[in-house]
Amino acid sequence: MTGLVGAVAFVVLAPVVGGLIAGLDRILSARLQARVGPPVLQPFWDVLKLLSKRRALVTVFQEYYAGCFLLFAIVAGAIFFGGGDLLLTVFSLALAGVFLVLGAYAPNSPYSTIGAERELLQMMAYEPMLLIAALGCFMATGSFHVDAIYAHPTALVGRLPGVFLGLLFVLTIKLRKSPFDLSASHHAHQELVRGLTTEFSGPTLALVEVGHWYETVLLLGLVYLFLAALGPWVALAGVVVVYALEVLADNIFARLTWRVTVASAWTVAAILGATNLLAVHYLKQ
Amino acid sequence: MTNDNGLSYLLPGILIVLPLVPALLLAVVRGQAMRSAVVWTGALAVAAGSVWLAAGHLSGPPLALAFDLPWLDRAVAGAGLLVSLYMLFACRGIVKREWWIPVLIVAQTVVMVLVEVAGPRAERPIVIDQLSLVMALIIGIVGGLICIYALTYMEDYHRHHPEVSDRKPLFFFLLFAFLSAMFGIVFSNHLGWMHCCWEVTTLCSFLLIGYSRTEEARRNAFRAMGFNAVGGLSFGVAIWWQLHNGRAIELDSMAAMGSAALVPAVLIGFAGLTKSAQLPFSSWLLGAMVAPTPVSALLHSSTMVKAGVFAVLKFAPVFHGHTAGYLIALVGGATFLATSLAAISMSNAKLVLAYSTIANLGLVVACAGVGSPEAVWAGMMLIIFHAISKGLLFLAVGAVEHRTGSRDIEDMEGLLATRRALGIVMIVGIIGMFLAPFGMLVAKWTCLKAFVEVNPLLAILLAYGSAPTLFFWTKWLGKVISVPGAARPAVGPLSANEWAAVGTLAVLTVCACVLFPLVSDYAVAPYLARQYAGAMVAPAGVGIMALMLGLLVLAIMAFIFYPPRGQVSARYLAGANMGAAGNTFRGPLGEVTPASRNYYLMGFFPEGKIILGGSLASIALMIVALAAVLR
Amino acid sequence: MGIMSKSPWILHYDGSSCNGCDIEVLACLTPLYDVERFGIVNTGNPKHADILLITGAVNEQNKEVVTNLYAQMPDPKVVVALGTCATSGGIFRECYNVQGGIDTTIPVDVYVPGCAVRPEAIIEGVVKALGVLELRAAGKAQTHTPTGKVKA
Ligand code: SF4
């Protein structure tokens, strides 16, 4: 029952929270650049405006893929906040990602195809670390279920410091922050035009945006899970600090190449994540 | 544990002999019409036989046939020797650096003779449990469909390749003989018999790979024979070891023996690794791509490589909890990782399929090596899902290749738009291979859970190997679904034979994905309950998987019934679009058609180095595994 | 104020300007003017844009580009001609390859003169354009087909 409440709460509240986070993100970025920045509700205005524009698509299939991206981003989060299986959350998130990439492939436009390829490279970069994080949760708590992991009396970050740091690293990729915003960036126009989202427009683009909000909330929930046992305020403060650091990184780094992205993410997953898991395993024996 | 009535007593035997009837007929029949009739009848009979057998015995205890017919023993052993001798005879075609192949075959023949001298006897030469039945269904149905598909394919093949001499009678004879030998492998409880059938599959694959008789085909055929002879030798030594120590050579009693059977289990495990093309033996399966597509489909989905993992999986209870088992599992894990990485740089669709086959078999080997009930559950599910979807994909790629003249993934751009049905079929095959909530992923999920409980190392290998899988499948899918960039040559329709095979496999893939809980309950769980004394593995998360599947279906429905409307816009080409549809752009030298290729990242993921690294790791693991059991 | 004017996304296209006006457009994004305060984003992509800002005149080389970019913007949309060149061809008007102001090729909603056009004027022009955008979204202003013809 609590699971259902959590899932429904996520479905209803995540776009609100995610949109606010996006708004705060833009303000914080602006302040870091000595600007004032948009109102905090700006992301909501953007999405509402997109929804009231006419569709202009190369193929209507884009709409379908974007819709499925949103749908499975919601499913992933609902599984997570409903206390469900962590691995299934990761798989569902990957499914959502695949749909988004397909949406970028569908128009067969040079810019969005390169965006799609780069997005796939990013997915390939962060996927091992996400799975390792889920495995780590199991090894520390004996369960893959989020509710059981959440109820665990000691903070996961204590047992899994490496995994936590590794997770923060790939979070940068997943949140599309510099230096890993290869496929599409939040910032002003660039060499790929808008990369992944070049060919999405109007209401279709709105679906993608809202999907990102859901994803952001889910990812921050994952960070929270590692700190949960420290109490809600400490954990929440931790999440805020983590996100602020991501925004800081976004503003002070130039973009890196895909080679560096894949190599560094896999190395980090090996050195911080895998080593951590093996240490937990052998110390237990 | 005995038989009940006469027919079920005979049915397994009939199923082994049954494919030989069409095989022999096809060897003499000329003319497409007659051949069609025989192939269709034969394939349907084989499929019906396997379904009938499965229907009767899927629930309930294993069917053990106890009989002692010395003449049959001798006949099987004699057949095995004949096969060996024929292979030796075929070795007259080797080149200098292939000297090791006849040496291996001689060694294997010597071992066979030694075994025969020791007088192998089994009380229950044939035992049928759920694992054999699952395999029999795969062989009977998927194998039969591939034979039907081959009918049209081989006609086209000879039209496209006038230089290849037409030996269709031999070809179809071999296809059905292959099925017969596969039934033999999965039903035999007598290791000697299994070994004999094992050798027959090696010989069949040798002849089929070398079908075109080009230099490349011959070399690859010999490589396949040589590598499989390593496994055959290892298999023979395992039997000899058992006899030498006065132990049983019955598969079921060995599997129940636990660590006492570890030495033969590891030896037969090695044989399974060669047959299922695990590193460092993978190159024979890649080389087998020179053969006509039905052969690749047969080798990859329902026969040959599946025999390898079947043998390893049979010994899973022995491997369970043992270092040697874990080391074999790591060979599988290393193979999974290395071949998944290697597949990234492949643009040849058949090579992608080949590497992905090896990777998935690696996963099955890993499951078998870990040997816990969950792992075996995952392993069996992987075998089922993989057989169906991989068969489908091979046949679909073959169909595309025969119509466009290319098996390059880049040339499949816009397939969904230009040839909708074929495109959909290919999409079904691809998403069945890697996406939640479909088949393979259910198994992979259970794998992760089973692996991490033992030691995180294998789970970490799986985590790293899954990422490239996501990459290379999605970019292929992206090509298939994209709007065609340039005008593509029109693609002719598929023949009835091809549709019969491809369509049925597509339906089966969907059914397997939707009905996997039933497959688990009726086939996999009873097997595990018997092997592991009451262990029950229920597929977890069925509810959520079903929910995801339902949502996906709803989304498709919504899309079909309420298609989004709006203005159609040309793709963005920096504003320089040309032409009425705006699909080309104005470049410095006039009109340019934009073309985007997928990323293959050959510099970043060099195939050769990856495979070399994986092979070295596998060899080291095998040596340590052998040392661990012989100590 | 409707939703359209709360989130104006811009596509900036440089026709055959001398780059003077372009510098001023970019200046609007700097901390001094910070147009993101009003939700204005420079998208660089016609498919995301609501407002097409064009600097410089239309010439033989770029008239198709201008038409294409305009056609690829989803409705409702507005066009702002920035600088004297964009409004009338300016000092390049008599060049052999120059066709004239933007309105020789696509319908222009707001003309912002100046050589170079000042950031304050650009912002004012955009605000004016937002008014047109709102009217157009409400169906109270003329709309055009992708090729720039007036829609009935
Ligand atoms: S109006 Fe003046 S500053 Fe602007 S582009 Fe023309 S010449 Fe340059």
C-alpha cells in the first residue's frame, strides 16, 4: 500500500519537483555567470508554450518514441518510489533512454543522428556504474527492493563510499551536465545544433522535457537512498549539495570528447564501484 | 523411474530416427517440388513429434528408458568410429599449417577405441527430462522452420552464386541429419552415445560450412572441425576417465554425484566450451558465416552451439559451489564481455549476430558454472529466448541480404518504411534480444541476482558487458526504424517458405516474451525442483514486467488509433535544404544527399585486441580450472 | 499576457550582415542585458524557435536558406528584421547580388532599424514581436504558409 502511495506520489509530484529543480538550476547557473537568470517557474512556461505550438515533425513516429520515453521514465520512477526492484528501475530507465534515442534516429537527420549516437555512448558509459550501484545496494542490505534498502538501519554511503562517488560521477553524464553533455546540452547553440533533440519540436519536445524532469527526480532519489539512514534532513541536504555541485561542474568545465567520457566512466566504475563491491564481499567473509 | 507404455518408450528413439527419413529421401530426390514436399512433411513431422513428446512428459518425472542391447551399443560405437575415420579421410584437403587437425582426430579416435575396449555400459541409455524436452522443442520447431526457409533460400543462393556447384541434395540431407544428431545428444544418457552424436554434429557442420567449396569456406570448415575435435577429444577423455576409475558413464547419475564427478564435468565442460564457441575457440563460429544463411541460423539458434551449452548446463549441479565451476563461469563471463565489446565495431549484420550469439552463450555458460538454481533457471530461459530470436534474426537478415545484395547494417536504413513487414519482424527479433520487459532481459535480470549472491565479480562482468549490448543493438534498431535518407532500391516480397519460417519465429518470439512465466512454471521450474531437491525459482517481478508490456501495447494501440497530426517538416540541414521534399542540401559542388553512418568506434574497441585479451584470460581460467580439479 | 510571450525562443540568422548587428544580438545574452530574465533562449534551431531574428540583407546565396528556416519553424511564429540592412537592404542594397530587405523573401512582423541596432532596440523589437505572436496564437493576426504566403 505504501508502495502504491509512493508510486502515485512520484507520478503526480515529480514533474512539479523536477520542473522546480530545472528552474533553480537555471537561476543558479545564471548567478554563476553573473546574470540574474529566468524566473524559477520558467521551465513550466517553456513546457506550456511547447504544448501550445503546432507539431512539426519529420515523421510522426517521433511522437511515439518521445511518448514512450516519457512513459518509461515514469515507470522507472514509479518502480523506484513504489519501493520496487532497483534493477528493474535501471532496466526501465534504459528502456526509456532507448526510446529517446530511437526518436532521434527516426528522422534520419545528420544532427540528430549524431546526437543519438552520442547519447548511446553516454548510456554505454553510465550503464555499468548504475548496475554496480544496484548490486552494491543488494550486497549491503541483502535486498534489491528499494523499500528494504530504504529501511536499512545504516547509511549505504558508509558501506559503499566508492559506489556513491562513482554514482555521482555518472550522474553528471545522466543529467547532461558539462563536461559530459555530448548529445544535447542545456546551453546556447553549439556544433550539433541541439543534438539529440534537434528534430523534436512543439508538444513532442515538451514530452521529452517532462521526461527529463522525471528522470532528474528519480536520479536524485537514488542519491537520497544512499544517505537515507542519516535522517531526512541530512539526506536532503546531501542531495542539494550534490545537485549544486553538478551545476557548478556544468558551469566550470568545457565539454570532453566521447572517448574521455566512456573511458573515464568505465574506469571510475571499475576503480570506485567494482573495487568497493569486491571489498564488501571479501571483508564479509 | 521407468517407462509407462510402449509408445512413449519408443518416441524418443523415433524422434532420433525420424529426421533421418527425410534426410535420406532428400539425398536422392531431385527437383524443387518433390524436395519441397519432403522438407515440409519432414519438418512438420519433426516439430509435431517433439511437441507430442514434450506434451506427454513435460510435467512429471524424467522418462528413463532402461534397456540393454549390446548390438545397439556396438552399432553406435561403430558409427562414431566411422565418423572419425571419415573426418580423417576428409583431412586430405588440409594445408600445411593445419597439421594439428588430423593429429587431434587421430588422438580422439584412439581414445574412442580405448573407451570401446573398456566396454562402456549404461543401464539407462536414454533419459528425458525437462531440459532435454526444452532442447527437443527448440530443435524440432526452430530447426524445422529453418529447413523450410532453406528451400527458397538455396534456390536463390544458387541463382546468385552460379560458380558454386549445386549440391542441394547433400545440403538438405545434412540439415536433417543434423537435427537427428541433436536429438541424439539431448536424449542420450549414455555418454558414449552422446559423444557419438556430438561427433556427428561436428562432421555435419564441417560439411555444411564448406558447402561452397571456395578456399575460404574450406579453411573455415577445417577450423571448425579442428576446434571441435579439441572438444571431442576432451569429451572422450572424460568418458575414459570414468571407465578407468570404474564409475558410471550415465549422465543423470554423474550429475547427481556432486564433486565426485568434477573431473569429467570439467572435461565435458571444455568440450561444451569449444562447441559453443567460447573464447578462445570463437573464431570457428565466425568463420562459419561463409556458409549459406540457413546454416548460420541452424548453427546459432537450434543446433551445434546449443549442444555445447546443453552439456555444460547438464553438469550445473556438479559445478555448484565449486571453484572449478566458478572458473568455468568466469570463462563465460569473460567471453560475454569481450564479444559484446567486439560486436560494437561490426557493421556486417551477420557478424553482429555471431558475436552476440557467442556473448549470450557465454552468459549461459556463466549460469551453468555458477550452478545455483536461479542461475540454471536463467540459463535455461536464455537458451529458449536466444534460440527463437536469434533464429528469427538470422533468417530476417538472410531475407534482406537476398533482396538488397547486402548484409551491411548501414544498408538496412529505412527498412521499416520500405518493407514494413520485414522491418517489424527484424524489430521484434532485436528488441527480444536486449530490451526490458522482453525475453532476454528477464533472464539477464535473474542472472545478475544469481551471480551477485555468489561473488560480485561475475555480476560486474555482466554489468560491463550489458552496456555495449545496449549500444550495438540500439544503433542497429535506429537504422531499421529511421526514415530512408536516399531512395533505396525496391525490395521484392518474401516467398511463402520464407514467410512460414520468419513469421512463425516472430510469433514465437512474441509468445515467449509474453508467456515466459508459463514456460518457467511448466518447463524450467520442474527441472530445477528435481535437480536441486525442491528448489523453486519463481520468476520475480512478473507483475511489473506485465505492466510494462501492457503499457507498451497500449502506447502502440494509442499511436495506431490516434496518430498525431501536424505539419510535416523537412529535416534540419542548416537551412540549405534542396528539392521538393527538402531531403538534400546545397553543398559546395551542388546537390548533396546527407548520409549518416553509425559509430563503429573501431579505434576505441579494436576487435582483434579485445578477442585476444579475452582469449588469453579464458585460457588462463581453463588451465586454473583444470588444475583445481586435478589437485 | 499569454503563455507564448513567457517563453520566447529565438533563432538568430545572419544574412549578409557586416556582423555589427550580430555582435549586438549576442550582447543581449551577456550579463549586462541578460535576456534570459524574460525566458528568452537562443536555440539555434528553427524547430525549437518561436521568433526568427534576422540580421543583414537577403542575397542570392541565402534566400533559400531564409525560406527554409522560416518554413521549418513550427507555428505560431514571428519574424523580426534587425538592423537597417535587414529592414531594407541598407548600404548593401545596390550590390549586384543583394535582393533587399528580409521582407523581399519572407513576411516580416517587426522592423528594428539601426546601424548597428542597439541591444535595447533589439529587446524592444522582441517585445513587440511577442505581441504579434500572442495575436497569432489566438488566431487574431495574419498567418502565413511555410512558403510565406498569407493564409486565408
Ligand atoms: S545594419 Fe549596419 S551594423 Fe547592421 S549589418 Fe547592416 S551595416 Fe552592419
